[in-house]
Amino acid sequence: MDPTALVEAIVEEVACPICMTLLREPLNIDCGHSVCHSCLSGLWEIPGESQNWGYTCPLCRAPVQPRNLRPNWQLANVVEKVRLLRLHPGMGLKGDLCERHGEKLKMFCKEDVLIMCEHEGHSVVPMEDVAWEDKWELHEALEHLKKEQEEAWKLEVGEKKRTATWKIQVETRKQSIIWEFEKYQRLLEKKQPPHRQLEAEVPAALASLQWEAAETMQKLELNHSELLQQSRVLGRMIAELKERSQRPVRWMLQDIQEVLNRSKSWSLQRPEPISLELKTDCRALGLREILKTYAVDVRLDPDTAYSRLIVSEDRKRVHYGDTNEKLPDNPERFYRYNIVLGSQCISSGRHYWEVEVGDRSEWGLGVCKRNEVVYLSLRYGFWVIRLRKGNEYRAGTDEYPLLSLPVPPRRVGIFVDYEAHDISFYNVTDYGSHIFTFPRYPFPGRLLHYFSPCYSIGPNNTAPLAICSLDGED
């Protein structure tokens, strides 16, 4: 058999019957045929195909069991060897000699994009010179794709983190809904008969949360899937450029402009921004009125205040001053942190108070055990929520994710049920919506009210933290 005909026959054997190009990730079908993995997947995703005819071989229409599909690695290796030789269908094997003159192919015409031994009418340049330029362009295109791939990987990691954060937020909100309504029922038991509306509110809130969680999760998973698909395409393009740059000059230049244009024009499609703000809030209507029945008169203890903190005469307000005050050297005083504590201790019962935070961009509120170590976590006896940078609300330290608050609180309510080990925070500005409840944790003895106005940075952080009076409030 003629060598050229033999080569073309080999190419036909390793070509996909669907796309008619060399096989990529060939799969073996029950009937014995092989097709590209992507071609078969795309064909079976055609609406109505599987429903009307079942899964069948695209060549002979024989029935196919998808679970029996197996990759043909041996055939894949053969295809790669053919690909390295650039044996595409219809090309044959023409060698490095001009068919017309029998001379070595060494010149390149940029206008006709042809390799030849000589050429009339157009200017030609030595093939090696063109190869050097194209190799450099291949290098630049490869670097571009690598940067895009690295960015795709970073975005993939980011989407995974966002998905994990979303799951935590949903689970936290779910637990909050359950705890808050349990608390409402518990508080009502001694005030009045059980509230019948609670029986309907809890399932409705949980159902709304489940729907919202599923909808956002679907969007997050779609973003991740699209990024993963782009990463795979980039991986194939990078492999193609690397393989082409290692070819002999003649085969490297074959269709190179098409490859370069495709690689240079590639642009990563960033995922659609998805808000992780939970719309399903946790609020039990009328709970604040119940909580207010446990209101306590909280006053600040100047003997604990950091030297830059200014406590008002009525001990109801505190703000960060311009200079260090000359204060008595008390063992209770904070010398490194902008903190002042309440003068009363909490060792039993139920306590509720509210603090006006206004438009401040930074603050911290809660309760704590008096401790020289100020690390805002349960381990060190701090049950604190804080605002940083104007929009980052967090419970404790980084052990908890950022809190999602649709309405920025100008007034915050704090409730402590000592016997139930319950410390909860509420957004009074948003009709008493729930902000956060710390996991039930045994209290290490007496607790003290915690206040931190942080620093007076910017125009929105100069107003004082003010303990609100709830007497006679409507």
C-alpha cells in the first residue's frame, strides 16, 4: 500500500465518528466503537434523545449502558502519537521536500501562510526566522493562559469558601430560629398562656430558610461548575501550546495563527456576584416587649475604664478621648484595651439592656468575665459582638463567620438568661430582629457588662456609646 494512503487509513481509524477529528479522551462503547467523551456527553444531553430512543451508539444505534462506558487509555496513547506527527485526516505524510521541485522546504510566505522552497510574487523569509518569532508568540500566549488558569483556580477556591460560609450561615440561622422561639415560649410561660401563633411561625420561618438556602446554593454550585469547566478548557489549551512548541519547525508553523489568535483572545468569564445576605430573618413578634420586662439599670464603672475613655457623670455614656486621663491606678482598670465594664455583676436571673451605637463605624458590646487576657472568645470568658470598618459585624473573634445584618443597628439589645446559659443580641432598629445567640456554654462565675467604643477614627466614630433608659418607653 502507498505510504500516504496507509497513513490516511490510520488517521481514519483514530478519528471520532461524531466530530471527525482525532479522538479526545476516547470512550469504549458496548458495541465496540469509540468516541470522544465530550462528543458523547453532548449528544446524550440533546432534549428528547434519551427519552425517545434510550442511550444508543451514535454510529450503529446499538443500545448502550452508560455504566459500562470505560476510557480506552491504550487508544488514547496511540492518538497522542498521531497528534504529535500532525497526521490529520486528509493531510497524508508529505515529508519536508517540495513536491514540485524536490527541494527542502525552508522558506515561509506570510501572505499565503505557506511553507515552500521558493515563491514568486510574494516576499518570503527563512522558515527559521519565522519559527523564532512564533515561538516567542507561543510563549506569550502560554503565559497569558497560565495567568488565566491561576485566576480561575483562585476563583474556584473563593467559590468553595463562599459555599462553606453560606452553609454555616444557614445552619446558624436555623439554630437561631429554633432557639429564639423556644426562648419566647419559655419566657411566655410565666407571663401569660402559650402563644398559639408560635406553632405556625416556626415551620414557616424554617421553610422560608430552606427555600432561600437551596436557591443560593444552586447559584453557588453553578458558578463553581462553570469555573471548573473553564479550568479544564484552559488546561487543554495550555497542553496544546506546550506540545506545539516542541514540534519540528514545519509542523509547529502549521495553522499557528489560528492557534495563537484563539489563545490570545481567551478571557476568563468571572462568576456572577451572589449575595450571601440571608433574607429570612429571625424575629418573634412581641419578643422585645417580653424582654423589656427584664430591663436592668446598667451603669459604667469608671474604675475599669481605659485611660483614653471618657465616662459621663451619670455613668451612662462613654466615648474615646483625645488624650490620656490621669486616673487612679486600679487593679480593675484596662491598661491596653479601649474597654470599660459595668458596675453591676450578673450571677443569676434574666437581664436585658439596650445600647445606642448610632452611626459609629466601630464598637463592641456584650458581657465578659473579668480577665487580663482580652481575646474575644468564649474560651477566655468574652461573649461580645463587634463592628469593624463600618460594615463587618462579627460575634467574638474569627471563630464565627461575619454576621449578615440587612439593617445596620443604631440600637442594640442584649439579653442574658444566666440559668439557661443564654446570651443573645437584637437589632432594635430592625424591630427587634435577632442578631446572634452564642452557643450554650457554662458561665465561669460572675459576668460583667462589656463596652468598647474603639477608636475615634473618622467622622462617624466620635459619638458616645449610650446606655438607653427603657422606663416608660412605649
